[in-house]
Amino acid sequence: MSENTNTQNNSQKNKNRKKKNIAILVIMFLLLLCLFIVQCQLDKIKQDALREQQQSELEARQQHILDSLRQLEQMKNDSLAELEKARLADSLRTADSLRIADSIRVADSLAALKPNINKDSLRHVRDSVNHVRDSLAALEKARQDSLKQIADSLAVIEKARLDSLEKKRIQDSIRAADQIPPTAEITPPAGRYYDPIKLKVKCDEIKCKTYLSIGDTNNPVEASKAMEYNKTGSVFYYAEDSVGNKTAWEEAKYDMASDNVCGKNAYPVPVGGKTVCVDAYEYPNEADQPPRDMVSQEQAASLCEQAGKHLCSIEEWQAACRGKDNTKYSYGDSYKQNKCNTNTTAAKRSGRKEQCRSWWGMYDMNGNLWEWTSSKSKDHPNMYLVAGGAWNTNNGSKCTESKFSFYPQNQYPSVGFRCCK
């Protein structure tokens, strides 16, 4: 009985011990499970923290890359502005020192991030690096294109500068070689006029400036355009060529008369105490018309009588030619080849040489055609004098020139006439 009781007690103790052991095992399992769960949660928290840190670092690096790109763009613009302003070759070399390499190294450092970044982040970083490289390549190409364009512009500017220097050198050489002033002419020339005139100063060179001053030399004005004038007095004028050579001041005297008693194309000339009306042009006394030649002295006298006039005498002719100052030529005392038609091969239309005008208003009295007079030669009583020279007599066409006598019945291709009244 006692043994059964002991056996039951031992059995009960064993059961209790097993239950206790099972309970301990369950508790330990639960503890391990809790520890595992806690560890997993801690790992997750740690992983999330690491991921956030990596994402923050990636965003920071991307922002740094963007800042670098903006800095590059600003540096490029500043360099281009500096190049454009300086326009010198050494500025191009300065522009080449842009800090592209540093930014590329920054972009390359993204590839060296910790290997524990997940694949998506690494792919994103690589895409960003490629985008940065493409942007830098595009910027570099744009910079190179801008530099080339600037270099081309500088080359054009330099060529223009060298051309300008060469042009200036040539002008200086011309100026040094050309010490001869131009020739200035005032039109209409000095003399008596019965209607208002328009003054203009001409120059014998292409690039030439002309000036005139009324009454004195104190108020010069440009004279390339006609200026209305209706005043008795002096007009002073000069010309300046393209290299700075100036003529001396020249004077032209004008007498603006109020009444012409002689009618159309004829003007009064004082001769020996009386007034004679002398035709302004060689017969037929029309401006811009061919003068009459191949006419004998007898025919000339007859044509003047038909017009109610007479063939001018040598005294009347010379008085009309010499003017109020009794000059050797109608335009002055010195022979000027270009003033009248005295060095060509044929006669010109009447009045074409506007500078070949006497003080009283007669044209072409020096050169163009010899002119019959009604005066006989003292050395040859049967011959009549001709005056003034022809188109080829050069300085032998003075107002006093009458070295030839001609038979009155003969006609000559170089002899014409004018009428007086």
C-alpha cells in the first residue's frame, strides 16, 4: 500500500516536473520569438534609417551637381562676356581654364558610393551621372562653338583694323606725296550781271570741299551747292582736297547792274567815250549753238547788217574782251588752259566754257574761233584783221591777238565773227 502511494507520488512529481519543463520551454520559445521579432524590427528600423541617410546623401550630391552646373553656366557666360569685351587672343586661353574637370570628378564620385545602396538607387545615380556627362558635353560643345564664333569675329575685326591701318598708310603716303593744292573755280565767273545769279565753287579733284565767303574771308560756308546772289561786291572762295591741301583765298568781284539797254544776248561796253552793244556769243549769237564758220569777211559784215548791227571793229572787240580792268585775257592776265577752248581739235558750242567770259558778259573771245573785224591791217590795206585766236592757239589767244590778216573774200574753217551795235 505504501509502495503504491510512493509510486503514485513519484509519478505525480514526474508529471509536474514535465509540465514545469514544458512551461519553461514555452516561455523560452516565447522569449526567443520576442527577441527575434525585436531584432527584425530593429533591423528594419536600421535599414530604413540607412536608406533615408543614403537618400539624403544622394539628394545632397545631386543638388551639388546642379549647383556645379549652374556655376559652370555662369562661369561660361562670364568668360564669354570677358572674351567679347577684351577681344584678345589671350582671353580665349583664359576662357579655356573653366573648371569643367572638377565638376566631372564630382559626377564620377557618385559611382563610388557605398556598395550597399540598392540597385534602384544605383541605377538612378548612374542615370544622373550620364545626364550630367551629356549636359557637360553639350555645354562644352556650346562653349567651343561660342569661342570659335568669337575667334572668327575677332579675326574679322582684326582684318578690318589692318585694312583700316593699310588704308590710312596709303592715305598718309598719298598725303605725303601730294603737296599740290587743287584748282578752284567760282561760277558764274566775276563780272557784270543784270539778273540775280547762283554762285557755286567747283574743284578739279573728285573728293574736294569748296567754300565761299561774302564780302571778306571771315564767314566761309560750304559752296558745293548753288547759293543765290544779287549784290555788288567781292566774293572770296577756296578749295580743299581729300589730303588737306588748300588753295589760297581767291577773290571774284561782281557788279549787279539794274538795266541792260542792249536787249537779248548783248551787253553794253564803254568804247572811246561811247557805249557799244556787243553780242554775248559768236554769230548767230545763241547760247549752246554751233558758231558760224566758213564765212568771208564780206559775208560776216552783210549778216550783221541784216540783223540791224555792224561787224565789230578791232577797238570794240578788244574793249569787250579786256573788260574794265584791261586784262590780257577775258578772265585775267595769266593764261589758263582750261578756262577757254584753246587747246583742242575743234570749236565748241557757244558758251560751253562758262569760265571763258569777259567782265562785260561776252563768251569765247579767247579761242574757239578767230573772229573777223571791220578793221583793216595797217601792214596790208587790202586785208582785214581777225582777233582772239582759235581752238588750237593756246596762249596765243590774247585779247590783243591779231597777228594774222585774211583776204576778205576767203572763207576759213577756223574763222567766225560777232556783231556790235
